[in-house]
Amino acid sequence: MRALTELKKECFERIGVKICYCCYSKNPKQLIIHHLSYTKNSIIYNKFENNDDGRLKYYANLLDEIKINITNFLIFCINCHNKLEKLLRLSYNEVFNLAKNDKLSTNLIRAYNETCLKRGMKILENPNDEIILPFFILKLKKEIEEDFITAKNLKQFKEFSMISILYYVNRIKEFSFDDLAFIGVLSDIPSNYLTPFPDHVQAAKLLESVREIKKDEKIKYIHIYNQPFVKPPEMTRKDEINVSKYISIIEKELKDLFPFDIDTIFGKPKQTVSEYFYD
Ligand SMILES: [Zn+2]
Ligand SMILES: [Zn+2]
């Protein structure tokens, strides 16, 4: 049915995105259009007959809606869209608990929140109040997410993201120690831990030389080049920061976020970065 295919294609072309908002799947047969909010003029899929004629009417109406308000739509693959619609039917507490137990991807939470925002529903707060990732990695991730929203196509998204990554990587040493610090919580006093010590415990042991450390304290630490390989921010010098370690952490963190091979980004520029820092 050619008319239907053409109509669907035009809807996607108007929105300008051909990739799933959550998992970055690009299979065109799997992609569908999600309404962030419904107005009284919105058309709902199951109001139309489940046959080609019904679908044709549905997409014709949808195209009109897209022309009026393009920002009301996001693209998902069928799989992610099902997950999102299921979440939207759960109570706030049920969604909160799923997020707390790490059952939801960051992108799915983002999609859920964007929909809630437009529908006047309560937005999911950060269920895990621990900031584990240093601030600069969070900033980079946010920037890449924004690139993704702004980019018109995958090629442009790659270019944007590459610029963001290189920008941040080249500036690691300019960040404040607080921005670079990882945080861990002590479940016991440092002397009760056995070797090998986790990073935050190692840092706590160094801090013990200057003050008392209690159970449940949040300990910040910076990755450094020499033993013991981590230090509390207040004891670290800028020239001790282990830049390569931070680069490998960024690589690891961003692997989930990217729909393409991140090594191609870090391949060549990595050497430039090393030269820049180790001369
Ligand atoms: Zn998906
Ligand atoms: Zn939907």
C-alpha cells in the first residue's frame, strides 16, 4: 500500500528524526511516533480501524497534527515505546522503585519525564541521591544528550558529540577538584575494611591522618598517577591527576550513550590529548 508508506515517511521526515530516542535503533520498520501530550484534537491510534484504511486515516490526521505542533512528538522503536507506555500507566511510586533498583535506562527515564512534563504529571526525581559520577562527566553526558536532541541526523549528531568529547577531554586539568571527584559512602569505619581497599576507603585512610572519619561518611576522591592511585581532593595537586584514567572512564561511561563505535572517536584524538598533557 504505497500511499500509507508515503504518508508515514512524510510524518517522520517532518519530525526530522529517524532513530529511537531510547536505544538509538535505526530500523525504519520498527520506528513509531509517540505523542508527548494529547489535546482534544489529538488522534489516538486505537480509535481507527485496525486495517490499511484505518491506518491511512490515522497517518493523514497525524501528519496534520505534526504540521501544527512538531515539538509534541518523539520517535521510538516499538520495544522502547511499549516500555514507556507501560511506565506511564504505573503509579509514581512504582516508577520510582523501578528507577531506584536500576531497572530503567537513563534515556527511558528521560522519555518518561518529558512525557510527564507535557502531560502535567509528576516528574521522576533522582532516586539515587549518590553522585557517583564526577560532575564533568555528567556535564559531558548532558551535552551529548542535547546534541542528540538538536541534531537533524546521525552524522550531525556524531559531529556534535565528537566536539563535546574533545572539548571536555582537553580541559580535564582545568576542572575544579570537586568537579573531578568521585564519591563513595563508607559502610564502616576505614580500619574495619580489608584489602584490597575500594577507592573511597583508600582516600578515607589518607584523610584519617588529619581528621576523624566516621561510618556513613561520603568520601570524595580523585584518580592520581602514583600509589595509592587515589587521593582526597584536598590533598591532590593538579599535576597528579591521572588524565588517562579519566579518559578511560569517559569512554566507558559514554559507550551506553552512543549508537556507534566510540573507539573511532577516541582513536586518533587520544594521541593528541596525550601529547598535550605529557610533554
Ligand atoms: Zn528503542
Ligand atoms: Zn506513545
